[in-house]
Amino acid sequence: MAARSDSERAWQTAMKPSVRSQSATLSFAATAALTLLSGCASNVRSTANDPLTIERVLTEPLSGVAGMGRVSAELSKIYGINPSGAKYINRDAKTLADGQVLSLFWLEPPPADFISLGLAAEPCFSTQRALNLTQATPYEGSGKVSAPIYNAFKNGMLVGITSTPDGKCLQTIHIERDK
């Protein structure tokens, strides 16, 4: 967002009449805008071709339905199933590219259309790290829960996470459309 406002200011400065030549001002503004934009672009990386990690599982669905589809396809590949098939539940441990271990994979096709994952206790994926990645906030639902629950909403998607009872490690991830 800051890059956009800086670019807009550079453009507005370039468009104001001044003593300096307009071509020099426009040249400076164009260079400044391109520098700002290229700086932002260099920090953006495509995750679609990266190996599946917990970070991708947490963040890619928040880009929209297509992001959830990519994660579903990768998980289906890991578990050797057709992602467009019937309901699928598997409790076999599978290790992701980052060393995190899935202890449960539940794929529910439409109309429910969700993915739920359980994580093994070791290695611990920090709940705080998951919260930083997703910007999830505490769930204030009814009833007593045994572990903290957090939800992130973005681009029509929900990524819900629970932590271990002590709040230190990520325990489950739930992904679905925000209905």
C-alpha cells in the first residue's frame, strides 16, 4: 500500500507545473515509480510451484478459491488420491517439504468442500508463527474449548487453526470457503 501512495505522489509531483523542465520531472517520476514497483515485485514470489509446506497450507488458501484448490491438489498428490473424488480421510503420517508431519488429512468434496489437517506433536510449528502468517484472530464462539482457536478470513476463504492446549504449537488447520 505504501508503494502505491509513493507512486501516486511521484506522479502528482510530475504533473505539477514547475520551473524545471517537465520532461526531467516526468523522467524522475517514472524512474521513482518503476523503482518502487520493482522493489515490491522482487518481494513477491509465486508459491504455486514450491514444494508443499505448512506455510503454504496456511497462506495459499487465503489468496482465494484457486489457492485452496492448489493446496488440495498437492495434498491429494501426497496421499495418492483423486482430489475431485469422494470424501477422503487418512490418518497416515506424511512429511511435508519443511519437515512438518501431517497426522490427519480429511478432504470433503462439495457441497461441504473443506480440508482439515492434523499436525503431529513433533516437530512443533509455532502457533505464534501461524498467527503471524495468517493474521488469524481468536475465535470467540460459544462453549468451552480445550485449546485456543483462531480464524483468518480473506478473499472469501476461512483458515481456522487450533493450537495445543498450552498454546505453543499448531495442532489443526481447517480450510473452507467463508460462507
